[in-house]
Amino acid sequence: MAFKESAAGRVFDAVNAGLMVLVVVVTLYPMLYIVFGSLSSASALVGHGGLLLHPEGFSLKAFSAVIRNPNILSGYRTTLLIVVLGTAFNLFMTALGAYVLSRRGFPLGKPLMMGIVFTMYFSGGLIPRYLLIYRTLGLGNNLLALVLPSAIATWNLLIMRTYFQGIPESMEESAKIDGANDFHVLFRIILPLSLPVVAVVTLYYGVGHWNAWFDAMVFIRERALYPLQLILREILVLSNMDTMGSGGEDLEGLGENLKYATIVTATLPILFAYPFIQKYFVKGIMIGAVKG
């Protein structure tokens, strides 16, 4: 039986589609403006007013300056190191914690969960964190200060724990009958069956490390260890163009172009990685809404 849509339904669909197109334009145009600005010549960009719908006087000089700048390159190396090693460490620790808390026979499960959830709403603050990292752990000016204290994110732990609880207990029992211990169960049975939530948590941790700058600003003193986002902050927020001045390029008049090119350079890796994991996003986000 064919369904005939009413006039009100057609009007609703048209208005809804129009609003969605408007949201896409409002969201996408700032990104396109930055890309077009980074590809424009400095003189043409300064003299341009209004909307920027294409590069004005196409030029790659700003990207050349960014790529050749040693501060940007060292920032990239530091950030990639933190993202790769930090995300792997985060996943390992989160998987261990989620597995333990998802076991229904674990006697301390509920008290531990209450303590963990408590940390989502209350924290010690910056000063105790600073004293812990600098004095107790002795990690001042050390990249481990950007990884170890944030080994497990509470929300990611809850998502992974909830997913693990949905895996039938019979699979674990069968493996243990065959002589498997908890590490075998976790890494050979639970995690291979949990690829969607692993992909989501990986993206959460990876993006978090990629965008992080505050901890580096507080705990890192050596410029060679600055991550990319801290260098980007100096250029964009503090307008410190000295950061760009050691790459052997003539940077006169390239202020805005350099800012745009640096933003594009710092954003592209995440934009390229996101589509490969996006299909798991909705499923991963909805996991926490199914169970407590």
C-alpha cells in the first residue's frame, strides 16, 4: 500500500532540509575560509573584503614556511609520539579496568565504580595535580607527565565496561574451562569481539592527545619538547610569530597566511583519520545510554 505524504509533511521535510543545509554551510564555511586564506597570496588577502569563496592570488608560500620551520616539525614529532604511545597506553589501561569492573562476580565492583564516577564531578584541582606530577612523581619537563596522569578517562572506561558487560558470560566460562586465564580471555576473546568500542575509544583518546596543550604549557619547559598545539597556540593566541622565524624563509607580510596554513597543517591528520572510524561513532556513543 503506497503512502501518500500530506502537504504538511512535505512542508516539514522542506523546512528540515533547508535548516540542515544552513547548518552545513555555517559549519563548513569557516573551514573553507581558512583553507582558501592559507592558499592566498598575502597582498591579495589583505586587500580582500567580504566572503572568501576561493584563494585570492594562489600561493603556497605560507605552507612552504610552515613545512620548513623546525619548531613546527619538532612539534609534529612530539605530538605524534604522544598520540601513538599515549593512546596505546590509554587503551591498555582502560581495557584492564573495564574488564575487571565488568565481571559480575567481582566483590569490589560497585564501591570502585562509585569512586570512579565521583572523579567525573570532583577533582583535586590544578595545584594538587602540579605538586603530584612535579614533586611526587618527579615528571617535570617530561613527556610522561602528559600521558601517565591521564592514563584512564572515566567516560571511556564506562563506555568500554558497558560494552564488555554485553558479551555473553558463557564465552568466558568456556575459555576458562579450556585453561585460559583472565589475560587470555581479555585479549583473545573480549577485545576481538569489541572492535567498535575499541575504535571509538581510540579516536577519543587520539583526538584528546592531539588537541591537548594545557598540560604541556604547565609541565613542559624545554621548547624542543613542545607539542604542536602549544606552538599553534603561540602563533594564534599570543601572535608570537617568532616561532615561525627560524625556517630560513622571508616571512614579511605573511602573518594571517601563516596562521591559516598552520591551522590547516595541524588539523589535516585528524580530518583524514576520522572517516575511517566514524561508522563506529554512533554505536559507541549509544552504548552508554543502554545500561548504567
